[in-house]
Amino acid sequence: MGLLPLVVAGCAGGNRDQPERSPKSPDAISFDDRAVGSVPPGWRIGGTRQGQGPLAEWRVIADPTAPTPPNALALTASGHGQDQTYNLCWTDSIRFGDGRISVRFKSVAGEVDQGGGPIWRVRDADNYYICRANPLESNFRVYKVVDGTRKQLATASVEVASGGWHTIEIEHIGHHIVCTLNGTTRIEATDSALPEAGGVGLWTKADAVTSFDNLRVIPTGN
């Protein structure tokens, strides 16, 4: 099973705010069967470099522009004064080591930071890989976070419009990571810091209010 049909639809040209017309994929987590205002069962909220401030708020929201409406999962409120905090919402019920991940995201607001992306091989709130796009900085980057310290593995300059839906895809096999934005491979990296399978989820930084939909996790061999 490939990812290209999901990536292409609604990403190249046209109005990115229009919902996808293709059927929902059976291996996509769309959040449409979850109650608005809730956190999906089995998902947890956390923060890297959280300090003493409150955790950000994540909720299922109604969004008619979502790639597969009516719902999306969103960071709806950041922790006050936490400009250096990485906001996480993830699950350990889905385990990922090698394979492919994709997610649709929409940057809604943020003065310090915007955008976000998927996290994978998550051990806990201080250990994971993250690939994110940031409209404010016009870049696309992949990092590792180990013991709460983030290290950049690769970066590319890109224009990412706020308010529209975009797609991030990750292929991670062994130590090799390939990152694609809106159907175009932008960066690659090699890293061995987190070799074991872990949880998967979503990430923003500081005050980035971002919505996510159609998280897909396809382990190697599927």
C-alpha cells in the first residue's frame, strides 16, 4: 500500500482548504469517530522542556475544511509563557519502528512559532524524532530529541502557507530518514540515537496553534 494517493490529493494546486474527495483510507486516523472536545482514548498530552507552566490543551475539534471532515485533532491553547516548550500529543498504542508515517496539518495561529508535524519512535516526552514545517521561518526540518535536548539533523528552506492544509511524510528505515513535504522530498538524514520502536503522535512548539488530520502509520512489510 502506498502513500502517494493521499499525499497528492488536495496538496498540489487548487484550494488547499477544500476537503479531499477520495474515500477515507482504512489505515488513516481521522479523529472523525471521536467526540468534539475530547482527547482520543489512549492518547496523552505532554511537554518537553515544560518547566512549571501548564500543559498545552489538545482537543478533537469540528473543522469542515479537514481533509476528511468533519473533525481534526488540534492544539487549541498553548501553555502560557512557555515559549521554549515542545507541545506533544501522542499514543503508545500504535508502535512504529521502520516504515512510513504521514499526516496533514494546518497552521492556524502563533506569534512565537507556527506549524508542527509528526513525532515517532517516542519513548516519552523527552525522547523521540520530530519532523516539522514552520511557516514563520519558511523551513522544513527533522530533529532528534534525546533526554529533552533537541538536535537538528537536516533542514531545507521552503514556503509553507498558514491557513492551508499541507502533508508531511516520513520514511524511516533503520538509521535512514527521508522527509517529504507536499509530495516533494526535501531532506534526508542518518541517525542511530533512537533505534527501537516507539509511540507516534503530533508536535508543536510554544504558541503554535495547529490542526492535524489523517495520521497514517504504515510499518515496513504492510
